[in-house]
Amino acid sequence: MTRNLGFLVVALVLVASLCEAKIFNPISDSHRSAALQLFSVSDGSFGSLEETYEALRTFEVLGIEKKADTRASTCATVVDTIGSPSSALKDLFQALRVNGILKCELNDEAFKGIMSRIKDAINDAHSLLDYYYSIGGLMLIKDQTSEVAVHLGDADRIFRSIKALSQGDGRWRFSSNNPESSTYAAGVALETLAGVVSLASSEIDHSLIATLKNDIVKLFDGIEKYDDGACYFDEKIIDAHMHQGSLSASSVVVHGLTAFVTAARGSLNLPGDKISGLAKFFLGIGVPGSAKDLYHQIVALACLENSRVSVPLILSLPATVLSVSRKDQLKVRVNTVLGSAAPPLSVKLVQIFSSGSKDASVIDQELKLDPESAVHVLETLPKNVDVGKYIFSFEILLHDPEHKKIYATGGRTTVPLYVTGVISVDHAEIAILDSDLGSVEIQKKLDLSGENAVALSANHLQKLRLSFQLTTPFGRTFKPHQAFLKLRHESGVEHIFVVGSSGKKFEIVLDFLGLVEKFFYLSGRYDIQLTVGDTVMENSFLQLLGYLELDLPDAPEKAARPPPQPVHPYSRYGPKAEITHIFRAPEKRPPRDLSFVFLGLVLLPFFGFVAGLFYLRANLRNLPKSTVPVTFAMLFHLGIAAVLLLYTFFWLKLDLFTTLKALGFLGMFLTFVGHRTLSHLASTSAKLKSA
Amino acid sequence: MAGRKFPTVLLLILNLLSFLPFLTISFSPDHPTDRRILVLLDDLALKSSHSIFFTSLQSRGFDLDFKLADDPSIAVKRYGQYLYDGLILFSPSTDRFGGSLDLEGVLDFVDSGHDLILAAETSASDLIRSVAAECGVDFDEDPSAMVIDHTGYAVSQIEGDHTLIAADDFVQSDVILGSTKIEAPVLFKGTGHSLNPDNSLVLKILSASSSAYSANPASKLSNPPLLTGSAISLVSVVQARNNARIIISGSLDLFSNRLFRSGVQKAGSSYKYEKSGNEQFVTELSKWVFHERGHLKAVNLKHNMVGGTDEPSMYRINDDLEFSVEIYEWTGSSWVPYVANDVQVQFYMMSPYVLKTLSTNEKGLYHTSFKVPDVYGVFQFKVEYQRLGYTGLSLSKQIPVRPFRHNEYERFITTAFPYYGASFSMMAGFFIFSIVYLYNK
């Protein structure tokens, strides 16, 4: 239940937004171009027979000539379907429907063949759709050929068995074993019953017709209504794929209803406002976006236009925004739903409600008909209409009293109107006041229609006053919806104040003492911006008046911080600045030459030592004479030289382990040869001493 | 009997075959465009009144699944697998979704990298507001507030309340709005929102003019409205860190056939555009949100020593290295080289030591070379590429940097020659002295 209610509210909001201005325009060229777009031809056909029928029927109603290019291929499909003994009842029905429009060449034999099949189908029909397709098929055969006599012998029985599916509230079930009742089914049933009535060979029982009429009235009692007067039939069974919403349900009901009224030839007392409400519902959809919806909308409107119930007339306004400065005239057009001309009638402006106040002024003024464009024109707006929002209420008066039975005018039509004009802005001035005395420190006049650049300065003990006056072209005070004073600090913090009106004048006084907290104690330059605008003000403006240099006290510690300003997105996403690593500077070293000089100095003592040896006449006379000691002495010194060489190699390239290994071997060798040499030398010198 | 069975089997195989291309082109990292989209509507009439938008999506190969927002069979996830790649919420007044979907469900859907289009209206439900709030967008608290602009409205013969706004303050981003400039203003009718300043991912795409304000047009203003001027965002997008994309619009009518087809003349200008910019705007935006554009991938992140080709396991300080990465952009059907001059690499250890712009060969390869800093530790090559509208790239590769080994320092320093000289002269002296001392007489 809540779900359905929710849906209802949604639908209400939706349609309310779609036809907000409560003006329902009749079918126009935009529907025609949409139809050509939506029903697209691919491979020479519109698709299935059902789609073809929908396309052709829509084109027929809208008066679009586009049969020739698809006719050949479609007719071939129609003849195939009708001729084939295995085609389903539904396909036969669709083929006959298409044939009804295209008038393909079918012989009477074909008709006779399918007629017997259809009659058999009627006899074993169980569901509503079986009846619908078969009765509909018979109706179509009857329309398309005069050679074949189509009669229903047992019309009463068929009527009763269809009627048995009806529900108490005027809705129908699709079949006896499906308990869900549907409005869509009601429309289908009405159309089927209309077929039964017109095919009946003898008159149908009057009491049956009477109960059916009663059902229709009950069905209309359950109609849903929007605020703007549009009516529709709600469909509870919603299937996302079939999309049997309220549009298709309402369309099918209208179709069935008009068919039934035509067939039964009796009068049916349905309220005219519900019929025009239905028309408003279909028109309120605008231009649907799907082919099926367009078909349903157009077909329903065509039924309403040609119905015997009552033909709704639609009052529409080409423009609801009227400018006083351009001297726009109020124009009203009355058409039928499909946009064809209305019968002779006159339009009367009955009442004007001003949207601000509750009172309505009664006008009762007849609009003048411009016969060439068929537009009713109100040449001058009534005297008491100033700029503002109004609701105009119109009435349609039919000239011929006979027409009142045929046409539904839908009573009064109310239309919201905007009367716009140029508002004059005068006596604009800005001033700085001293707080306690209220004396004027600086006062500057402003020209709000031109450029302004005032430069003011104030401290927290002073006040800022801005005042101006707005008058309508008729000299009355005007109060706009938007009158904002904006102070914008250089850091981006904004403060907005609504400029209020006192009597004739608009005035705002900003006492900075009370505002320091709100201003976050931010001193500095504030830009002053004034925005005045309204829906009916043609010269709405946004103006920079200048700037104000504010000197506010320093913020106490606990004061609120100004809110963060949004970061500009472009700056957030740009590339970052490049970073290069700064390498450690290499150690400072003395120049090469200096090192070489010191190298030379360091080597000097060695040369001094060598020179000293020469000076002292050093000799090697103590070298052993015999072979074995000499060999050992030579090996000893070579060993020392090898150790020193090893050290050099260690410096140049060897690592510690190799060096120590080599040094170990060399050490052992040196110990051995050194011992031999030194002991030889020692024994020699001992011999000398003892000697 | 067998004759009848055969066509059935054939049909089955054909059916399976027809699914095959569908499976291969569904969403994957290598094919990031969304495919299956769930559309939740308040009313099925929207399907027809917004059909141009839906048809354009379908003609681009998206598989739309329309459901009423309160349909009890709604499920976006089954057995831990998401059934859809994208979600369109055209149900501004829904208080509760049907089925298993709820606020958390929608957020989880986005958190797992899926995309969302959300359209609200005046009197949007709390559910829709909280979805938007989670994305960093706050709609006007007043449910009846609309964006009104008395100087930037669309001139109309029948709508005089200045709530139909001709907005032309677009974000400057070719990747989001396409490279073709949107000439005609976009018609907007609905509620405005502000962006949460703490959220750095949300971005204003279409903002109101400075004279706009958000208020209830039917009632008099006594307090200043909460949202005014260009701070009002009309349409915003979010690109989450996981590259999920979201569009939030304050107007459902923005997507409608009526405004798509409508002409537009901005107040104060005498030029009337035949067609509003809505269709182009919405189409381009939907291409972006469903990853047909602006989706980047980076592959083949490589580095090596100058002159080498292999990737070393470690660098030494002061080495010269070469770095390269390939970046490609998804066009909706294939990956093409991405060309830009602002891709940067960082050599990063707690903070970037080197940040360098990469040069490109215009074929997707970005490369550069630099010297490893003289600081050792565990570094990362980092490519952080965040650009307006593009998916973010965030790559990193770890690489240790070691100091010099003991034998890699400089030997034979000239400055030390006096010391060397001293040692060797000492050694030579010792050698000579040992001979002279032993054998002198």
C-alpha cells in the first residue's frame, strides 16, 4: 500500500514538474518530428506487426505520409500471416489491424478462411485477451470487406462470459484464474464488448448494456486526479518490461470507452471535467521518448478528439511571461487536443488573483478574436495589473448552444502569468555612521544603473548604511525576492545580508560592533557587492559597489577561526616542482704541487742518509768471505727486500690476508737465514775479540 | 524425434556463442569500460521522458537494466560478485530502495570501484541526500529550495520563475567534458549543493553564476540563503582513490528529453542557441563516468644503470641510472599511448630525494636518467600521477642503495704522497742501513 502511495506521490511530483505551468499545449510539430525519429524504419519495415501498426496508426493520426516505402514489405508480411494456417490469433489480429490502414490486396477467400478460425477461437476462448483478439479480428474483417458477412449469433453468451471477468470497482481481470484486477484489462474489455455489440446479429439485452454503463461510471469514480486538473487511471500491476503504466492503461480505457459509446449509441453520462482532465493528462506528458508511449498518447488523444462522449477543448497560451516594457499582449489560443481549430467561441478573462495577496479581482472581460491567426487577444492588460505574479482565470463560451453537448471545455482554466517590467532604482546611497550619535561621517550617492567604485573605511565602532528605493513602472513600491548585500574579505570569506524594506525604502544598517565575531576579527579590505533580482524584474543586477577598509580589533585567543576556503581544483592537480639532490661537497684538498713539494721534502732525509754513508765511507768489508755464509747473507737481505716489496704490493693491490700469508712464509725463511747470518757474524766478531 | 532435438542443441550452442563476446568485453582491468548498468527509477515514465539519454547509453553498448527504486527484486551483489558495473539513481524521492540495496549497499558498490550517477531534485529524500553526503556533496537543507538566478536564467515564454538556469561555468577539463567545447549553455532546474571543503576528491563541474542563490521561490527570504553565488555547485563529480567515478547532479531534468531538445537563450544575451548544451554535456560526462575516457594504466616500470640493460638488485650511491615507464590511455575500445609532459618520478625515502619530470617519446614511453643520491637506505621509485579527471596512477618499486665498499674508495690520493714517501724512504733507508750496519768495517 505504501509502495503504491509512494508511486502516486512520485508520479504526482513528476507530472507536476513536467507540466509545471499548468498549460497544456495541443499536439504540435514537435510530436511529428519525434514520431519520425521514434518509429524508425530498418530494412524496410518497422519491426513486428504490432510495432508496424503502432507506427502507422500514429502517422495516420498525426497526418504524416510515410506509407509508401514500407508498404511493399509490410503487405507481404500481412499476406503471409493471414494466409498461414499456423499463425497465432494475436498475429492475425495485428495483421488485420495493419491491413486496415495499408489496405493490402487480400482476397475474400483469405478473409473467409481466417473468419472461421476466429469463430472457433471465440468458442474456446478463456481469457480476456483471447476474446479481444478474436472479436477485434472480426470487427476488422467487417470493416475491410463487404463481401463476407460477419455476425455473432450468440452475442449475449459471449457478452456475459466477458462480463463475468469484471470486478466490482469497474476494473477487469485478464482471465478467470488470475485474481488481479487491472485497469488496462478494463479498457481491453470495453473495446471487446463494443465489438460484440456491433457484431451482434440481434439486439443485446438492454440490462446488460445498462450494467456495463454502470461499470464504466464506477471505473471513472476511481480516476486519479492531479492538482492541475489532469486525470488518469492508475495501474496497479506494474511490469518494468511491459511498462503498462498509467499512460497505457488510461489510453486503453479511453480507446475502449469511445469504441463502446460509438457502438452502443446510447448516452453515457460522464462528467466533462474528467474527460478534459484525461486530455490534460495525455497532453501533460509532452513529447514522450518511447515509441510505445507516443502511440498510446496519440491514439488516446485521437479517440478523445473524435469521440461521441465529449470533445475536450484545450486553452493554451503561447506566452505566460508578459513584459510591460515591451507592451506584450495577452494571447490565448483554443484548440482541440490534436491542434485542429475549435468551433466558434469566445474566451473570457474572469478573474485575476495576485499571487502575493489572497484577494481576487473580478474582471469579466471578453478577449478579442483575431480571425487570421485564430488567437484571442487581450489588447491592454487591466488597469490594476502591475508587474508581478498573477493567476489569470479564463472561461470558454461556446457560441452555439448545441456544441455544449459535444465539447468539454473543462470549466475555468487558471494560468499563472508573470508580468515583468523595468524597475527603477533611485535614491541609492551608502554611508558610514558614527555608532553612538548616529551622525553621518561619510555619505556617498550611488548610481545603481551604472558603475560605482566607492572607497570607504570604518572601524568597529561605526556602522555602514546602504539604502535604495525600488519602484515599478506604475509607481508602486517593489519588493524583490533577492536583495543581498555581500561583503567579501580578501581572504575569500564572504558574509551575506538580506536587505530589508521599511516602508518605501530598502535599508540595511550594519553595526560592526555586533558583527566583529561574525567577521572573525578579520581586518582589511572588503568588497561590497549588491544583488537585486526578482522574477518579474527585467533589470535584475549584480553590482560591485566598491570596497570598505575595515579596522577591527585583534582576535582574542578563543575566537572562532574563519572556515577553510575551498582549494582551487586546478592547483591541486598540477605537476610538482622538481627536486634535485644536493650531493655532499668533496673534501677540500691541497693542490697537487704542494703535495709533491712536501713529498720532496719528506724524501730529503733519505738522500741525506745516503750522502752521510758516502761521507763516512761506509764499506762492506765485513762481508763473509766463504761461499756458504755469503749465500746466507745474500738470502737474508733478499728476504728483507722481499718483505719490503710485499709491503709495497700490499699498498698497491694485495689484501691483508694474502699479505699475512706471504709474510708468514717470508718470516720463517728470514728467521732461518737471519739466524745463520747473524750467528756467523757474531762468531766472527767473537773470534776477533778473543784474538 | 532426433531431428527435433538437433535444432534445439544447435540453438543452445548458438545462444552460448552469442554470450561469448559479451563475456569477453565485460568489465576488467584490461577493459575498464562499464557494461552492465542498473537504472533505478522513481517512475517508469522516466524511461520514456529521459529516453534520449538512455538510448545514447544503449547505443554505446551499455546494457541497461531498468528497475523501480522500490522493486523488491533489486540486488547488486550475488554470491560476493557484483552483478552490475554501474548504477544510475534517477529516484530522487525514494526513501528506501527495494530488495537488499540500502545506503551501505550503494557505498559498498562504489567502494568496490563501481560507478554511480545520482540525480536529485527539490525535495530529494533523506536517502539520496545521505548518499550524496557520503560523496562529499551537501544538498541545500531546505527541501523546497531551488537554484534561482535572476540574471543567468534561460529566457522562456512560458517559464517565468527563473529557476530554469542557463549555466555555462564549466570546469576546464578536456578529459571530463570532451575536447569539443560546449558552446550552448546547459539548462538546469533543480536544487543546488555545496562541496565539503574537507573532501579533496569531489570536484565542481558546473557551477552557478555569482548572482545565483538557493531558496524556495515561493516564500519570502528573511535570512540570507545558505548557498549563494558561484559556491553553488550544480553538477559535481567524484573520482575516488579506487578510480570509482560518481556524478552528482541537483537536477534530474538535466537529463530529460525536454531539456535536451529545448533551445536556449541566456538572459541578457540576444543569441538563441537552437539546442541546449545538455545533450553534449551529459553524453560527455557519461563517457567519463563509465570509463570510456580518462582511464590510464602504467606498465613496464623499469630501471637500470646507464649503459646496462638488466635491472640490478641494488644501487650504490652516486650511480647513474635510467628509469622508464609506459603509460597508456583507454579510449573505450583500445589502449593508446598517453601523451603528456608532466609525468614525474620520485626517488623516495620518507621524502622525495629526486623528483624529475619524465620525457616522452610520444608513444607511451616515459623515461629519464639521474644520479642516485649519496644517501644510502631503502629507496622507492614512485610515480604518483594525479591529474584532473584522469584515473590516478600510483606506482612504486623498492630498491636499496648501499654506500661504497671499503675497496671502492679512491686510492693513491695525491695529498697523501708525503706520507707514502715517508714510509717508503724509511723502508729503503732501513734496507740500506741493515746492510751497512752488518757489514761495515
